[in-house]
Amino acid sequence: MAKTTGSTKRKKAGPTAGAGTETETKMLAAELASLITELDAEGLAFLIEQARVHLYNMRAAELELAAAEADRASSRARKVAGSKPGAATPAVTGDDFAIQAASDGSTYDLVYRGKWKMFTGDEMLAMVRIVSSKDPVSQLTGRLYRWFLAERSDVINDLALAGLADPRLKKLVALLRKTFTIKGTV
């Protein structure tokens, strides 16, 4: 289980380069290895799932970086070729989220960087209830992330959320608060 693969070489070239030193990585790996003997099968399965999610997120970030670079290169090529500025370039909203409701209000789409995640009315209500608390935003982002983990782990994967403290969760909390209110909350 402690066997290493060729993926350790890719880590330094990936988007998480500089996230930790080699010494730090070795210390964390040793700590994880020492904890493995105390875990049951369910705990090990959970760690494996989380590791796979993290690897997926790393690969997705690498692909997004490559796609952004390709887009910049094609934009430069269009400008050099004399095309009209902005003619075929869609507006990029950066790290902004958007929510679009279905005409009948039964479903909602959360849009982020061209990715659309559909939620039922009940799911959206659950998220709004989480963020409607007067607790500190840092607690609300953690609760929202844990809700995604339990109910909609596809959102974590597809939006490449990095964890409980991902700064994009604060933006999502703010958007949900701005867009929806629950009547009768104190």
C-alpha cells in the first residue's frame, strides 16, 4: 500500500507544485501510514475515495490550465490573423458562480466556468438552509462542503472544490444568500 508510482514525478509539474516541500510530504506520508493500521475497512475505503477525488481534481486542474493556455494561444492567433476583437470569444466570468432557475422553479442550475450542475428544488432549499444561519461564514462553508460530500459528491469533483476551506465556497455562500431567503427565519 505504501508503494509509490510514477505519479509522484508529475506532482512537481502539476498545479499543486510548491504546495509542500519534499520533507513535508514525507512527514505526512509517514503519519498517514502510521494511522492506516488503526483504521477499519470503511475508513480505508473513505481514504481511498478521497485520494481518488484529489487525484481527479489535480488532473482536472492540469487540463483546465492546458485548455486556458490553448485558448490564449488561439486568441493571440486570431488577433494576429486580423479577426475582429472578441468576435468568437465567449465572456469569461472567472470564479463567479451563477444560479439559473427552471421556468417552473422545480430545478436550479449552478453554473461555474461553463460547468452546469442541476439541483432539485429540495436540494437547493437544503443548501439555502445551510447558508441562512448567522454562524460565521467559515463554518457555513464547511457545512456546505460536507453536505456536498454526503449528498452531491459530483459537485465536489466537477467543480474541483479543494476542501472545507476552498475560497470559492465563500463566493457560493454569498450568492446563495443574495439569491434566496427563507421566510420565517430569525
